[in-house]
Amino acid sequence: MTGPSNPPPGGHDLGATFGAPVGVTPARALKPRRRRSGLIWTGVGIVLVACTCAAVQVGANLGYDDALVSLEAAVDQAKDSSLILDQELIALDGTLTVASGIADTDSGTLMDAASKDALVAVVDEAQTTVADGAAVREQDLPSSDEKPTWAWELFGETTQLNSDRDEADDLNADFEAAGEAAASAADAVGEAGATAVASAADAAAAFEAAHISARNLDIIALRSAAEQVRQSDGTLDETAAAAYADLEAAASRMLVSEQAELADKSGPLYNARLEIEAFARSLAPGVLLDFDWSELVNGYGYADSMGGFATWWYHDPGYATIELSNSVAAYWPGARSQALVAHEVGHAISVKCDGMYDDSTAENIEAWATAWAISMGFNDVANGTSAYGAPPQSMIDAAAACR
């Protein structure tokens, strides 16, 4: 029977495709090409993930490196500030040593009390500054650990490095502040110390005037030490401290020698002796005079006789020692006593008038002293005339220029 065949009962019509001849590619053979496309996208995804991971790793490394550089820079700056702090603390400690020594040396003899109190106050404050600065200096600077490998470790360590950098910045600020405080304290101590020692030097002249009976060499030592203090020119250092110590020592020696001198003059003639010494100093202002009293001087002093003897030194300043017999005080304020004292002062004042006369012979020396007493208006023969004769008028005129 010809014509289309009927499908078998209960069967399925699979269509022409299933009935295609062998060797003919069916339409569904394209599916393998879709699987290859999926693999490509998977590979692309893997590459993207790898690139992302690499980028994250690189970024983590770069971030870590930047943080490390910042930390190291902050630490270096803090180290520089710590070194400056060390230097300021050392300088302050040295200034404190000098100032404390000066405060301890002060005996209350010369230094102004208010200046001393100010010095003690700033020394106390500076000592606190030293302690505070030392405590700041003991703080340790942060440091980095070994660089980790993986990104998640790098991120954590970078955070720590940034925190350490902030800590280093804070420490740097602390070091700088402590260094500035130490420098300011050193300036304050130096200024207060210089003011204190200057007040002592300024008081030396009044102290000398109040203790005029002290021995010449002790007075000269006081003047020299006071000048050394003035030459420090407001600088508080070991040289100024040494000069101040010398000044205090000289003032102390003056007090001791004055007491010794006054003790030697004690007795019934005490007041007369002091009046005579003041009288002699009034005749030759500016000349340092020591006085020694004895029963006999130059073989004179018994009965109503009087003896005197002078020794002088052409130094800067010049000074002299006048020896007088007790009888000069016993007959004071008689004209004889005044004239004899004036004669001895005529010798002593030679330290101010060096070169005004020929002092190569004893005769000229005595004539000069006699002429000087006469030029001062002391005409009693005890002026030297009775012992050495009347000097020429030319010498009296020359002596009148020596004041």
C-alpha cells in the first residue's frame, strides 16, 4: 500500500529529526559550544578574583610601607627632640648646681634678702622642672615589628603603625615642651642668681664703710672680689660663683679682723683711739689706713713724749699702716697730738701723690711729711718741725697739691 504510513498504535511521533539519516548533525549538537562559553566566563572570573586579590595585597603592602615611613619619620623627630631635652636638662642641672652653691654660701652679710628669696624660689621651681623633664624623658618611643606577609595581617599592622606614629608625635610634643620648660627654668635661675650676686657686690662699698676698722688687706680682698663679681656681667657660671665665694670670704675676714682690731684698742683710751683714727682718715680720704697702738713707738711714748711711725705701699690701691704711741691718745685732742698724726698721714698720703717729691732719701721723706702737715694747717712743732726742722716753702707748696 502506498502513501503515508500511520504511526504505530500507542507510539510517539518523534518528528523528522529523530528520523534523520545517520551522519546528519541534529540541531541540538550546538550545546557543546554553550559549555565552552561558560568555561571562558569562569576563567575570566577567576582572573578577576586573582587580580582583585593581587590589588588588595599590593595595596596592603603600599599602605603598610607608607605607615612605616610615617612612623619612622615621627620617631626620628622625637629622638631629635629627646636629645635637645637631654641637653637642656644637663644645662639646667649645671645652672642649678651653681645657683644652689651660691644660695648655700650666702651668710646674709652682703646679699639682698629679697634677691636671696627670689633665688631660692626659682631654684625650687627648677628642681621640679628637672624631675618632670626626667620623667618625660624616660618614656620609650614605639618601634615597628617585622613586616607581615598577608594582606589581612598587613592591614592590622598598618593600623598599629598609624597608632604608633600618633604616639611618637605625642612624645615629640612632650619632649619639646619639657625642653622648652627646662630652657626657661635655666634662664630664670641664671637671672635670679646673677641678680643676687650683683646685689652682694653692690653692697660691698657700704659694708666696707660700716667696718672701717677691718685690716687693709681684707678690705682690698673684698674690693677685688666685688669687682670680679661685677665682671661676670650678669652671667651665672662657676667663675661668678667662685668670685661670689671669694666676696663672702673677704667679708667674713673683714668682720674677724675688725673685731680683733677693736679688741686691741679696748681699754681706757678706746674712744680716743677711735677718734684719732677717724681724724686721720678724714685727712686722707680714699687712702686705706691701718693703725697699731703701742706704749712706745720709735722710742717715744714715756711721760709726755709722743711717737709715730708710718709704712706705706704704692699698690693699687695704695695703703698704709700708722703706728702711734698710747700717749697720742692720752693727750688727744691736743694740738700736739693732731700735728703728730697729721705728719704720719703726710707719709701715708704719698700713695696718692707718687712722683710729686723725691723720696730717695730719709731726709726728703720726713721733710715732705712735715710740709704736708703744715700745708694742712697744723703748725704745732709736733708736725715734724721739732724733729726734722722746717721744710722749704717750695716743698710746702708742692705738698699743698697732694690731697
